[in-house]
Amino acid sequence: MDKQNWYGPRAPTYIIALEGNPPSGREQIDMKLLTNLPVDDLSVAVEKLGW
């Protein structure tokens, strides 16, 4: 059995994160992540961004 059969179809989740207080002299970090992994709350989204 392959992974698709284990998990089934899943809608993609788009996570957007902006750096709150960038150091002076540097632009704000703006991260975008598209994933098909489950993201049910903020702590899971932060975990995915940390990967």
C-alpha cells in the first residue's frame, strides 16, 4: 500500500508568516509555505515553518 492510500486526498494549506520586528538595516522576512500536510492550529503551522 502506498502513502496516497494511507492518507487519501487532502486540500493544500497555504501558510504565510511575516517577521514581527526585523533588525534595523534588513528587510522584514516574508515566508510562504504551501503544504498538503495537516495544519489544524497555529502551533502546527509554526512547526511546519521551522522545518
